[in-house]
Amino acid sequence: MKTFDAIRADLSAGTTTCEQLTGDYLRAIDAGKSLNAFLSVFPEKALQRAREVDKKLRVGKAEPLAGMVVAVKDVLALQGERVTCGSKILENFVSPYSATSIQRLLDADAVIVGKTNMDEFAMGSSTENSAFGRVKLPQDESRIPGGSSGGSAVAVKAGMATTALGTDTGGSIRQPAALTGVVGMKPTYGRVSRYGLVAFASSFDQIGPFALCAKDAAQVLNVISGHDEKDSTSADVPVPDFVKALKKNVKGLRVGLPKEYYGDALTAEIRNAMEKKVDVLRSNGAVIQEVSLPHTEYTIATYYILATAEASSNLARYDGARYGFRADGVRDLAEMYTKSRSQGFGAEVKRRIMLGTYVLSSGYYDAYYRKGQKVRRLIQEDFLNAFKKVDCLITPTSPTTAFRAGERTDDPLQMYLSDIYTTSANLAGIPGISIPCGSDKQGLPIGLQILGKHFDEATILNVADFLENAKE
Ligand code: GLN
């Protein structure tokens, strides 16, 4: 498995071509079929594109991602290909256009090999909620790879792509990155256009990369970031060169450890692994201090009220009339709606729609939805206050390492608690990255999360890159 820099070196030394590389990744996808990481693969198209990129490379006219072979989560639209969102309701839906993030990758000469498996409509933390079977952890197939972007995480971990795009509404990039042992980044809300991303919770959703190292993530972010007139929530702010921001230095950097994130939920092994990395920063001149995010205990409840409310509204469009699956043998319109939705959606999606409809219904709106919005503001303010004192925060990404398949499927609350350290960044809109941080006794990866100020991905990428390369 090679980082993008290593691949580039091979390409310029002439020891490989983009076509050969693409072939290698396609073979890895084939060899790793039991992991169920992909929902569709396009070998012919990918190889054809790779040959075109090789032509450009030969004349020195290639764009920055030439040689990068990319997998994308199947919630992102790619023109002419299916976009299933892991759901039966969209099983045969072919997208008439491409997401901006995908178009930008293609414009930068990346090759897209396929679309990855995911929890249905990105709702889940284990990729067990896919209508097309669960994704398995490469290190131990009886375990889950996290979710909802489990297929993208596994694609990178198992050498099936150089990098992969995922989406993160409450942790769906960072948590699977942590559980599989790769880098996963959620940019600031608004940094990357959501055009062509099938919506789950529109005020939370962000697209971001999985990669083998922070520098690769930075290179992808350079390409996919920036304002897009097709998404009014994409921010019109300058995009720095994230690769140049990797300063190889943390001297004087103020790092906060939110005390609420180091409580009882955390295992001793994860705590120890974290402390080692914090010591590395300290001995290299960073200034470490404890901070408080006092409303942390409300994050899971607030997230699951607001995200389900938005989901219930976004998913109303799947009614059997306009998109995808329509039930057979219906007598009237009402029955078409009911049967198409009952048969088309899986259990977790139905649970979310019911929860969301409930918190938005008259009589409960004030008690749940409106109150949730107020608490969201308080959670945002906690972060803004902390960032007056520190430049970034370090927390665990997940309270546990990869759990066994089936272990939490009957207990939704237990499943929701997998997101205890990640949902706050989406509530606040701030960027976060998860990087590998050693492993537990069983050899399962531990993830460390770095959270930054709005639009300051540069700082957290720098810390991530520094920790990857520093000696303990
Ligand atoms: N696991 C969380 C959920 O189920 C987050 C999902 C996500 O980020 N898409 O909602």
C-alpha cells in the first residue's frame, strides 16, 4: 500500500503507469470481495480513464491527482452510475449528473474505480445497516469497520483505492477511520460543496477524504474544497494550500484536552494511547491544557433529535412516485406511498423517520426540536469559548475499538453511543480528523481525533501530519 507521494515517485521514475496502478487496485478489490466494501466497480471505465491520464502524464500535462485511484461512497452522484445510498429504495436509480466533489476529482485527473458500501442513507455506525449486506473489518471479518462510510474506510485500509470519499453527518468518516486504522477527515461545514450528495441531515452533512496519511488527505481536500454556486451552503472563503500548511512543527501550538471527553466511557487502553501522543506534542513544544466543553453530555440527544428531524423531511421525497422503488399491486395513491416506503426502507431508516416526525410534530416541536436547536447553539458556543484559549482540541475518536458484528444491532442506544465523541463537531460545524493512534491488546486500531476552528483545517492537518511522523 503506497501513499500518493510514493505513487507519484514511481510514476515519474517510470516504474509504473496509471493503467498498471488501476489494474492493481482492481485486482485488490476482486481479491477482497468477502469484505463487501464495494456496491459497484467499473473496471473498463477506470482503465480507459487511466490510459487517458497516462497520455497526459507522458506529455507533462497531467493535473495534480494523476495517479490517484479513488473510491467514492455510494451516496455521491456519479453521472451514468447507480447511486443506491445502501438502500433498496434506490437500488436501480442511475444518476443523471455528478456531484461537484466527484467532478473536481475527475477534473484533477483522479481515476474513480467504484462506489462503496454504506449504512442505508448513512444512518449507522457499523455499516451493518446496508440493504446489500454488512461490510467486514479487514483485520477480523467477524467485526465491523465502523460506519456509515465503512466501505470507503475498508477500501483504503485494504489497498483497494489510494483514497476514498466518505460523508460525515455525526462521525461517519472519523469513526470508521478510527476503527479500521486509517486517516479520515471531516472538513468544516461549508468547505466542500454538497451538490450531488444525497441528503441525510442537510445542516450536518459534509464530504471528506479517507487516506493513508494526512498529506494525502490534504491533497484531496485541496481539490474538492471551495465555493460552488450549485450549493448555497458552500462557503465563499479562500481555500489555502493544505499541503503547504504541513509545517512539520508544533512549537507553541496550544492544544486543549476537553475533560468531558476523558470520562468513564473510555477504555484504559485508549486513554493510555492518547496520553502517549499528547506527550509527543508536549515534548515538541506544544502547550497542553485542560479545557471544558460543559454541554457535552447533551450532544448525543441533541444530534439524534435534530438529525432525525432533518432526515424525516429529506426522506419524504422517496414516495414511489418520483424516484426508485415502487411497490407492486397497489390500488391507490396512499397505498403506493405506504407500501413503497414500507418495503423500500430498512428498519433503522424507518426508526429515524419516525423519531424525526415525532420531534417535529405539533405539540412536541417546542419540547424537542426547538429545544434541540437551542442546545445546539450552546454546544457551538462551548467550542468557540474553548478556541479562545487553544488552537485545537485532542480527543479520542471512539470510546471503543471495532466491535463484533451483531453486538449492538438490537440496542440502538448502544449503537448511537459509538458517536459520543464525534457528533459535537457536526453540531458545531467545525472540522475534525481522526488518525491512527496505536492499537489495543487484540491488535485493533485506536483513533485519535483532532478538532479545529471553523475553516482552520490547516492546523489539524499539520498536527495529524506531525504525529504521524514524530517518534514517541
Ligand atoms: N452514526 C451516526 C448516525 O447514525 C452518524 C452517521 C453519519 O455521520 N452519517 O447518525
